Amino acid sequence: MGVALARAAQWTAAGSGTGTLGITPLNESLLNQIIKFAEDFSTKHPQEAAFVFREPLEWKTQLDSSVFGEGYEINEATVQSKAKDKDGQPLFVLSASTLRVRSFDQLSRLLHIAMEKKLKETQACLEANRDPIVKILGPEYGTVEGEDKSILHLFDKVKKESDLETELKMKIILLLHQLDLQLLNSSLKQISQDVRLNPAAVNDEVNLLKNFCGQGEDTVLESLEYTSDYMFPNGCRAPPWRQVHGEICYLVIKPHDTDPLYITCSTAGVFLNGGQLKGKEIDYERKSNLYKDIVTFLRERSPRFVENMAKQEYSFFKEPAHENYQHVEDAEIFGQSQSFHEFRRMTVCGRGKSSSLGSPGQRLKPCMKWKNSELSASQRPKSSSDKSPKKDSEEEGKSSTVSLTTKKKASGKSKTVKIQEASKCKASSSPEDVGESSSETDEDEQPLRRQEGSTDLSAEYWGVQKLAKYVKGGDPTATVIALCSMRDLNLSQETCQLAIKDTGCLEVLINLLDTEEIKCQTGSLKILKEISQNVLIRHAIADLGGLEIMVKILDSPDTDLKCLAAETIANVARFKRARKTVRQHGGIKRLVELLESISVGSSCQAKDTETARCGALALWSCSRSTKNKKAIRKAGGIPLLARWLKCSHTSILVPIVGTLQECASEPSYRLAIRTEGMIENLVKNLSSENEELQMHCASAIFKCAEDEEIRDLVRKHEGLQPLSVLLDNSENKQLLAAVTGAIWKCAISRENVLKFQEYKTVETLVTLLTDQPEEVLINVIGALGECCQEEENRSTIRKCGGIAPIVKLLSATNQALLVNVNKAVGGCAMEPENMLVIDSLDGVRLLWSLLKNPNPEVQASAAWALCPCVENAKNSGEMVRSFVGGLELIVNLLKSKDKEVLTSVCAAIANIAKDQENLAVMTDHGVVPLLSKLANTNNNKLRRHLAEAIAHCCMWGSNRVAFGETKAVAPLARYLKAKDPLVHRATALALYQLSEDPNNCVIMHENGVVKLLLAMVGSTDDALQEAAAGCIANIRRLALATEKAKYG
């Protein structure tokens, strides 16, 4: 079953990620077969059906407790099976919409109970358990790529041990394997029956539609364009690594009546993709259903297209002719062998024999090494029309074609390929590996463009041209001499770097790494280390397979060679695909091994330190990807990083701390940093004379200080003072951003704020509110916002003139900055004197306008900031009414889906409702039913502020009655069962106000309020005590009045 789910089922998410099973005909067929198998399992195989799973299959269900009957124990929303395992644990549990099933028998019963919902339940189960066999039998039986030997191992175990459990496992795995084969055969049969598109049909349809495009009223579309002008010999325009998924081309269609549509044409059909991301990279993930052709797709998406299409004198609905086309179905390398091309003989419409692979005027086939390449279209080859014989090196350098000679180690022959410079091509995407996540923005994510320089090439360029001959064609000695001469050139110049690439030397340098000549390898790596500072070179090295060879070199017994390889990897692995390549070829483990040495500390040997430094540099580059962080941890990198952190050599400390600060974004690393005692060393290095080391230490503390224990450790090891001192270095903006970030996060703890008061940190932070980049301002404002929680600091900010620049930043556009500014303004407004300044600067109006911001975090922080502003402003009621449409805006925010927005708005409404006129206006805008809708929440923070808002809104007209009619009273009664005393207080106040209405008293009494309130009458909180007593009194008066009326 695992193989079928992995290979045959159609998942909506591409690459890594959870993904969902799209409801396609194929998936529906697979699900129905799985349902039939599971339903019949208990009757066909009763003994195996009783087998208890290793772990329960767990998923979110749409079923509720009411559908279960005989054979189940039902307790409110919890359902348990009466059938239990040998330890007395139920085999089926439903709790809070989560199902846990531990046997096929219970699974079968569940599907019979689910009835018409069985398809949805099966889909949810498989989405939550992508490889169910792991849960059923254990991880050793999980689905694996390649040859699966789990059945053989189990068979051997059955022969050795004849116990019942092992035999049952054997039978179950055979049954599941049989189901797998059945599902795969079924899916293969269904796929083979599908009508498949081909490049010729797509091209014909596109050309046809283009004839009817334009700006006119009767045209069917505004425009229709391919995303790439390059066409491969097989007629596809999709890059080769997408052709293996059956994709043919990508189109941008602009209808008259909708936004531009980005679609993928594949052999399976036409569908909407994710559009173009930053740098024109395409999001290949499917976002819609499959359609048989472009016209059918557009008919579903554009009414104007259908309308104008009917006016045309051409039949659009002719079925496309099925050409003899076979798309690329595997990832074999283009152009690697004649047999591949013989196997792939294709007939493309309109080309005939002229498109055969051996024809002289044929367009050049790009190498499959472009897979996941960063090269834009401007670096990709077009067809070469130059048939003239090869000129001498000078003429060759000046011509538009460059001859690249690649050595092949296996055959010893060389192969020359002519590649024409395609500088006039459109810039295309910079396709990084979309499955690889990164902790920060890659420096190489922008489209790669060769810088336009002078037309006159420098002497160094021609020097490289001449040396290239000897590097390519000489014996080992001549090659080493040529490499040494090349190193004498200024390799930091871009001219030299690109000359090495243009002359074909780069391929040769990489091939030299795969030789057994140490000197050649060393010389090659020294050059590659220098030139890999260039973005284009980095990507070219990755495209040519250089990283894989460098990873192998890390196993070399030659220490110097390993160091050079690690340093070059550090340079190349600055973009996602390169980092992924290093990980996939076992590079992370090898790099971690470079950190191991006999002696670590002040007496460590120079060679050990240098090896560890190079390894740390490479790990630093690789650690920017989340998966690599996990790989470093699994390879045992954390203890080694901790040991080297105690070293006194700055040269190794910088990459070690750099790696740690990259990894500190992961909770597991923060825990390790704390438990391994690294905080003390990070604090110690804040006082280093090296600013780069200081910056990385501060950045590591910035990320780690999310955890309270680490904030306490920073204070314990006296790290707050050096952080405050580093604020004086305002010239180094990167250092300043890291330091202010560390101060911000440390200031979350009140004890740290008191320390910062001693060091006059707040005064220094105020001076940094102007003329600073956004990354510094975000952290400075964040730190001041935390410090504002102390009364003394609020006064300090006002006295230092800090309120005006803070309020001015309310007009900023950066979302993260606005969140922090709102918090800082709210903190300052807790002081009445500060509130006068904020009001005079029109700060409240600016805050109110931020409620319109589309970002929920900005909305919530603005609403929280308004609470102290309304509370402490003079004549706050009049101030609020002066904002045209302000009250309607804040009431409408009660329709938000964000819990924090709802909580903050309820708190703001509670303050605004203290003014009767404002309460009347909010009542007219429907505040009562909107508050009542929120009453069923389980969030205690929202409960507290909602209850306060209801309490204050009861003060107007018939609002008390309205709350009862909109069913807000019964849910409020349940709030008294919460464990939070602040919720009790707010709820008691709300119930007291609501109890003024007799009908509400009846509802409260029915919901057992009296007993709960009686316990709170003895509370030490005076407000809670009085509200509870008042509510009970009102209920009692109603009861007495009822008795009196009844009995006289």
C-alpha cells in the first residue's frame, strides 16, 4: 500500500511537505479499492484482523460520537471501543475530533459506521499516515526506494522463531503487498486509458489561439505567451528536469475579464500552476483540476472567452490529433549516449527528418546538468549556426562562439562543443530547488546576469586564454605549471574568473579533481576556491558536478586537500541547490568529521585548528538550510561545535559561532546551546576585539533568547553589560542590528529590564531611533516596547525625547516594524503624561488607521495599543468619536478569523464602551450579536476580554436582553469552570450585569451558576467577590419574587 500511495496516488503538494490527496478519478479509484479491502478484512481474515498495530493510525475525523452505538463506551465527546489489548488499552478512541485506531477489525467497523463519509475518512487517514505500514507493523517494514527486503527478513525470522505474532505479521505484510500490486496495476490500467497531450498538439492550439488575441472587443484573449522561447528537439519548452514529470511548456494567458493565468501544459492535460515567484521562477505545483486542452481550461475560467469564442468563424472544439510522441519519462542524461537517443526516436509534427538528432543545422541540446540550474535564459545556449573551422585562440576569444573542451576521464578523449553566447535572450527564472528551505534569503536568488563591461578585454583575459591550452592538453607536469601560472593572475578580478569559464577551463579544473594526481587536485582546488567567489562560477561548478567530487575529496588522507575542498564547498554552497547536493552526497557527515581532533583548546595543534576552521566554514554555508541543520545535529556536530567554542583562535571562532547562530533558529539547537553550556562562551566573546565575532555572538543570543532559561543565563553570565556597551558602535550596522536584537529579546524578562536600567541602555536606544536602517529600527523599537513595561523607563523615554520619533514611525510600511512600534506606543501611553504627547502628535489617529492594515499582527498590536490610549486620554470619549468611521471599523474587526485580533479588539471595545455615547454608536453597528457569536470560544485569553467587553456593553439600553436573546449567557456560565482567575473575575462582572434581566437569571440558574459563584464569594479579589455576590443576589431576588407571585 505504501508503494502505491507514493508512486501512483496524485498528491497536491510537490516535493517535500505533507500534501493532500486530490479528488481525481485515479485517486477515487484507489481509495475505493482500499476501502473494500479494509471493510472485508475482518470477515476474510478474522485472526489477522485482531492483530494490534505497533502504533495507532491517527487522523482528524468528521464523525461525532452520536454515530457510534453497540460495542463502544460513550462519555460525552469521547468514544472508546469495548475491545481492548492485552494491557487493557482500548483499540479505538475518538477524542476531540481525533481518531486513533489500532486494529483492522476496528478499522473495518469504523468504515461500516461511516457509511457515505467513508471516502473522506479514508482520505484523511491516508493523508495523516503517508506510510501506514510503519504504524501497523513498525518502521522496519516502511516503504523504501529500490529493492525492499523487509519480506525476506520477516520470512527468515518466521523460520527461526515460530511464534504466533511473527506468523501474523508475515500474513499481514503479504496481504498488504498483494493490495499494493493490485493498486499499482489498477492505476497503470487507468493511466494508459487517459488521453495524453503532445507538444505538437499544444503548439498548434497555442498558434491558433494567438490568431484571435489582441486588445479588440471581439478578441477571445488579450495575450497568450510562452514563458520560454527555447524549444527542445522533442518540441517541449519545459526544462528537462520538468519533462520527466510529463510537462511540455508553461503559458501566461491574459483574459479580458480575469487576472493573468499561469498554466502548465503536460502530457496528462492542462492545469493552473502557482505562477511566477521572485526572480521569475515558476511555482510548478498544481493549483487546479486537469483539463484536456487549453480551450476547455479557459471555458471554465473566463466567461468573456466563451462569449467571444462563439463569435469566431472557426471551430475551437476539434479534438487534437494524437502525434507519435513519447515524452521523457525518466531522468537519464540528455546527450550522454547514442543508445539513449536511439531509444527515444520521436516524430515531431511539422519537422519530419529535418529534426533528426544527427542533422547538421539542428538546435543544440542543452545538457541535463541544467537540472535545477541557476542559469538564466541569458546564459543558456541557442542554436549554433557557426559552421566555419576553428580559428586561433585570439580570434576564438573575440568571436561570439566559445569552444569548450571537456576531458572525459573514462575514455581519455576530449569532446568539443560549440556554444553561442545568448546575451539577447530574455532573462528567465533563477530556479533554485524549491524543496530546500532556507533560514534566510539567499544571496544568489536574484536572476544571474553577467555584468556588462567594456568591450576591450584585459590582458589577464588573454593570459587565461593562453594558459588554458596547457591546462587542457598538457601532461601532469605541464598542467601543474599552468595551474601555478594561472594562480599568479589576479583571480579576484571578474574578468579572470569569467575567462576561466568562457575558455572551458572550468570543466577541466573540475575533471582534474577526479584524478589521482594530488598536485593537480591541489592546484585545481586553489583556483576554484578563488574564482568561486563569483556567482556565475558557483552555479556553473554545481551544474558540472563539482560539488559531488569535492565531497568525495573530504575522505582523502591528505589534510591540505581536505581543507581546500571544504573551503571551496563553503564558497559554492551559498545557494539552496548546492547545499542540498552536499547533504545528499553525504557531505554534512564528512564536514562534521573535520571538527574532530585529538586535542582541543588553547594547546590545540595548528593543523587541527585549520582543518576544523575549513570544516566549520563549509558547515556555516550549509547550515542555512533547515534540512542541513538537522543533518549536522544527527552527525553529532553540536558537541564538537561546543568544544571548539572554547578555543581562543578568532579564525575558527567566527565560523563556529556563525554556524551556531544560523542553527539557533531551531528549538533543538537552542536546547543544546543551553545544556552544553555555550551561552557562557558566547557572552565571553562579546568582549572580543573582532567585530565579526561580536556580531555573530550577539546574533546567536538574539535567536536563543526566545527561551526564558537562556535569557536568565545571559544575565547570570553578565552578558547584558557588554551588549549595552556595544550599542556605542553605531557605525557597524550589521553589528548594531545583532546587538539591538539581542537586547530586545533579553528585555522580555523583567529582571533583565531592571539591569538595563542600571546600564542606561534605554537612553542609548532612544538615540538610535533616527537615521538607522529598518533592521536596526525593528530591534530598537522592539527593545523599547519591552522596556516600557516598567514605569521608570516610560518616563525616561519621554524625557529623552523618544516619543516623537516613535510616533513618527507609525507611518512606516514595514509590517514587523509596525508591530513593534504599536507595542512601544501602547507601552508609553500607560503614562498619562506620555499620553498627552502622543495625542498632540496625532498618534491615536495613526494607530486607528492601522486597524485597516491587512496584516492581522499589525491589526492586533494596534488594537492593544489603543487600550491604554483610550484609558489614559483626557476626554477619551470625544477623541474616539472624532475619528470618522472609527467605531464601525473596530466593531467590524469582530468578524476577523484571527484569535489575537479578536482578543485585542474585545479589550479595546471594553475600554471604548465606558463612554455611553460611544457605546450607543457601537450598539447601532451590531456589537452585541458579534460579541455573542464569540462566546463559545475555548481560548481563555479571548474569554477574559470578551467577558469584559460584554460587561461594559450591558450598560446601554436593552443590550442585556439582547445578549440573552443571542445566546451569550449559557456559554459565559461555562467560563467559571476555567482555571484562570482573571477569566473568573471578568466573567463574574459580565454575569452580574446580565443578571439585571430576569430571563438571563433563569438561564444562569439552569446552567449551575449559583454553585460556582458561591465558591467565589470568598475570594480575596474584591472585584470578583462583589460581582459574584451581586449576581447571586439578583438570582435570589428573582426566585423570591417568583415564589411570592406564586404563593402570595
